[in-house]
Amino acid sequence: MRRLRDDFNEAGYVADKVLAAIGDQGQLGLIRNHTLAADRALAGRDDGLATLIRLFVLQQWQPADQVVRVMAADALAELGLLIPDRDGFRAAVDVRPFSDETDGLTGWVVSDHAAELDTRNVPPPPYHVLGVSPASISLGQITPVRPVARAMDLGTGSGIQSLHLARHAGCVVATDVNPRALTLAGLTFALNDAEVTLRSGSLYEPVADEEFDIIVTNPPFVISPHIGPRLVYRETDHVSDGLMREVLTGASPHLAPGGSLHVVGNWAHVAGTSWADRLADWVPRGCDAFIVEREVLDVYEYTEVWLADAGLAGTPGYRDIYQQWLAYFDALHIEAVGLGWITMVNSGSASPRVVGEPWPYPVSQPVASDLMAHLDAMRYGDWTDARLLATRWRLADGTRQETTGVPGEPEPDRVVLRRTDGLQRAVEVDAGLGGVLGACDGQLALGQILDAVASLLDADAQAMREELLPKVRELIARTWLTPVGDSARSGATR
């Protein structure tokens, strides 16, 4: 694997050079699982880079003389990465370069080939191992990059999350129930010279009584009936979203004080209940959680997405299987399925503080620091009005003011403050609230600012406090304002 890494580098088989070779249209085509645009971009090329792209990414047979010119083909065939075929080779697996702007990570990931490439409706085998997916990219973006002693990658798959964690964790433990995933992840780690400990087992079984500063997981979260072969990368034998529940309820003993759990997954919208309340019940004692629902699919669209993912679209039994999925959802009173992010921290709180919020809007990635800031802000909800008023606050960096109105008029019709980071929140403000927020630079206490703004607007100070303090409290909970000085330090140890 060390030699293969050297061969890749010598041939230029790295993310930026591959993207330059296949062009934007080739890249977009591959995202849609189509290879023709990339293949046309490589027309007429027989260099080492083109050979590697055709072999590992486009899943094409390549003649032996071209393969041996760029890497040790016989050794890789003995290892199982290449398959001898006629007078050439095919790739047994997908070995793809990547580059992630979240933390600057570059390298290669070993996974199985996409089963649905170029519209092939071929069901993947049960132990299929996914490569880098939109869900795995999202998980990397919601995970904070900070130096920690120990990290866990629960359900490692191809190993991409462990590569991220290895950049800032002293020790990384990666687990999976899929033996093929452990094999391919091991190749990923060897190819990238990453020190990761691999363990076999489900959920937290492989780590016994161990604690971690960060746990990340993109578990097999698909809610589906137990019919036909189970695809290990996406399904379990749990009922409904039971696996997601166990990920949260079982995390607390394995989170060090202040440690965090980061999850990308699905949850059910059950008739007559609130999805946010259901998930709040999963958060264990001593922990706080911020849950962001990014998307909701009705049961029909959800079923269609995952039947297509399984290569069943257009097959003779498609309609019958579709009906079985719908019957399963009906029996469980599931009306829709949510997709989103869960960030949970072992805060030591006496009772869980949980916020669940739908947020289908654009965000600024990476969003991890903003999600963690929401958890920090939860503790300020316990502060009395007197304490809020006595505290000096600072308006979030990256806040911009937008005004709209009739040209030539002295005053705008509407003033909106907008965040350029994280969830990119926005709030409409009037003269009073806008004046208060604009003056929050950490120099004066909130009470002093409210009184000064009331004086400027010739308003009653007490009435302004009563009107604006609830709005300010809400903005504090949504990370618009953070405390500074001694009050911030005392709040952190409440």
C-alpha cells in the first residue's frame, strides 16, 4: 500500500489533478453516477493518470501494458485490488482520491464500486461498502475539528471519518459489523498512512467501558421493512428508527466529560406526535442536544429513493415491494421521515436540555462550530433577567445589515440582520432592537444599553426592557449574542 501511494502520487492520481482531467462536466456526471462525460474528457489520453481514472473510477478494463507501467499490477492482483482479465486488468474495488475543504484532508478512499453506475439496476451485495457519500460529507462538516485525546468512528464503512479524526485525535477507534467494511477501511488507512484501531461489533459493544472525547457516526439509518436481503451499509433489524435511538441512549457512558456525539441519520414522523419531542426523549441524563432537521420526505418519496438505491427500480417485483414498504409505514403510523444532524454533549446537566429545529435553508459549511455554539447557548436559558441585564454581550461576528425601502425615502421599510456563518440565520429588527444589538460590542452591560437606547428613542426604559428582553433572550439562545468577561467565565461553570 505504501508503494501504491507512491505510484499514485507519481502519476498525479490526486483529487485536483483528477478533477482537472475530467472537467466540471465529468465531475458532475460522476456525482449522478454517470461516466460518459468523464470518459470523453479523457479521449486520446494513454498516460498513467488516465489509466488510473478509467480503472478505478470509471470501472473500465485496461490493457496490462498500461497498468504495469503505472503500478505493481501483479502484487495488487494478489492483494485482491485488481482482477486479471484477458490481457489486462479490472479493478475489484473503487480507489478514489478526495480533497475536503473542511479540514484540508486529502488522500484516497477504498470502497466498493457504485452498483448503479450508468443506470445499471444491479442490486448491491449485502456487504457492499459505500465510498464517500453526501451523508458522510455532511458528517465531516458537522464534526468539530479540535485536538482531542480519543475519538471513535462508529460504523466506519470505508474509513473516511477516521481519516478526518486522525488529523486531530491522539487515538482513533473505528468499528463496524460488516467484515468487508473492516477490510476495505484497513486498506484505506494503510494507503493514507493513518494510525487507526479497527474493531468488529455493533454499536458500543466493541468499546466496552471506554470513553471518548468525540464519537461520530453515519449509521445504517434507513427505515425499512425486513424483507429480502438486508444491505448492511443502510439497514438493520431494528424496528423503525430504533437504531438511531440506541445510538443516542447508549452514548452517555462512552462520552468523556465535555465529550460530543455527532450523528447524521433518519427519524420517523409518527402520527400524533412531535418528531422533536420523540428525539428529545432519547437524550440521556447528563447530556444536552441540538437537533437540526434538514429535510423531510413523505413515505412515497422515501420508499422510491431507497428502492432505487437498492437497484430495484424497474424490476418485475417493484410494485409489490413498494406496497410492502407502505404497509410497514402504515402499521407503525409513520407519515414521513426526517433527515438531519444530531449534536449531543456530555454536559453534566441535571436534566437534558434539547432543542429540535427544522432548518431546510442554505448553511455555511463547515457548520460544526455553530452547532456547538447552540449547545453552549443553552445554559444561558437558565439565567435570570437580572443576570442577563448585568452581563456584557457581543454580537456574532459575520453579522451584516440589509435594508429595503423606497428610493429617496429617509427611512427604510425593513431592516434585517443576517449571519454569514453557520446556519445563516436572519432576524428583522425595529429601531429599538436594532439599536440594542448594534451596541452589543462587549463594552457595556445589556441593561445599560437598553436604557441608553430608550433615552435615544425617547421611550420609557422599563417598558423597553419588558418588550425587548424576551427577544434578546431568544437571540442569545440562537447564538446571536455571546457573553464576555467575568460573566462568560462564570456561566461556563454553572
